[in-house]
Amino acid sequence: MQVSVLVCDDLPEEQAKLGQMIQVYAEKRGVALGLTFFSGGAELLDAFRPGRFQILFLDIYMPGLSGMEVARQIRKLDTGCAIVFSTTSQDSGIESFEVQAADYLVKPFRQEDVDSALDWCLEHLPESPRYLTVQSERESVSILIQSLEYIEITGHMANLHTGKQIVTAHRGLGELQTAIGSSDFLRCHRSFLVNMNHIQKMEGNSFRMDSGDLVPISSTDTAQIRERFMDWTFVKAWEAL
């Protein structure tokens, strides 16, 4: 997947310097980065659409709209993109927290600073939405994986519960778990695969889901399953800090 990067600076020479450093980074890391350049905030906002750009390098001091003003407008539309400010002064460092800036680079840039900023941005970019596609009643149905609460096997059929609907497909549980390919899903019973993001709490030998449904925990592996769920919860809590 190519990551779309934009550079907004009113000075062409500064655009070129930063663009060259970004390209050097991409070659060193073997990352596909697409570059787009803008010379002003108004021009950028006219072209901006949520999800179009993943990483934004914004010069703070530009004629017309400042980089900070542009960032405030962008944050109203897109909370997932990474914003890196570039400037000749550190005076706006505190303001950068307001728009959840990923980094703050002071001119003249150093390659190692640009590398560090891009490393952080790429590591923390949100994953693109993933879908699970199944055949249900002779129709192809795509289910947003993050919306999938749990899968239940009854007979030779899989019932995929999303909280809003139940999609039935002729698929095995192991096959579906492999297709989903996420550590967020736990095989808690021979007939159930549960998305731990949708577990409200444990009740006895069951998981209470967001929908209110109870999903059973295997009586033979109860301790191991509970431990895996607690470990997952601990890791998620640390990631949120």
C-alpha cells in the first residue's frame, strides 16, 4: 500500500528540500510514499478530503492561512491523519498539542529528524478498514471485521453476528479465523469465535457481548481462555496510554 504524504510550504526551495528528504527516507526504508505539494493553506483545504492524505507536513508561518489554522480545519474533517509542523521557530510548540501533532520540526531540517518523524507517523497510522467476504444465500456479503462481534457454528453453518444483523454462511470456524487474521479474535469454544473488542465482561463461564448476547467459554479450557482475554485487555490498556 502506498502512503500519501503532502508538503505544504509557501517557499518552493523549502518544498524541494523537504521533499528530497522524504524521498531519501522512502528509499532507505523501502516504503512506498506518494508526494503531493501545496504552496498555501487555502489551496490545500480545497483539495483535502478525509482519508486522501495520511501524513501532512505543514509550514506554520505562511501568508494567508497559517499552518496551525489549516491543521484546525483538517482536524474537523480527519482525526486519523498524522500532522507534522515545520517552522523556523519553536514558539508554537504548545499549540501543536491542540491539533494532536505527531512532531514539530525546526528549520533547517536534518535528515535524521525527518526520518524520526516519518517512523513515528507510519508506526501510528490507523489501519485501513478490513472486510470479511462470505457467500450467504448465493450472494456475496462483505462484513466490516471490526463490527463483527462473534461467530457461532450450528451444524454445518456459520452465523456471523454483527450486533445489527446475522449473516449465515457455509464456512468452517477455523477457516473463518484464518481469513480474519486478527489477534483480537479468540477461539473461546469449539463452536464460537469472539471479537474481544466487543466483550463487556465475563459472567461465570460466558462472555457478555455489547449486544447483550452471552457467548460460552469452553469448560475444559476456561482458565487458559480467561488468561488470554486478561492478557489482551492489559495490552490494549497500555496501547491506549
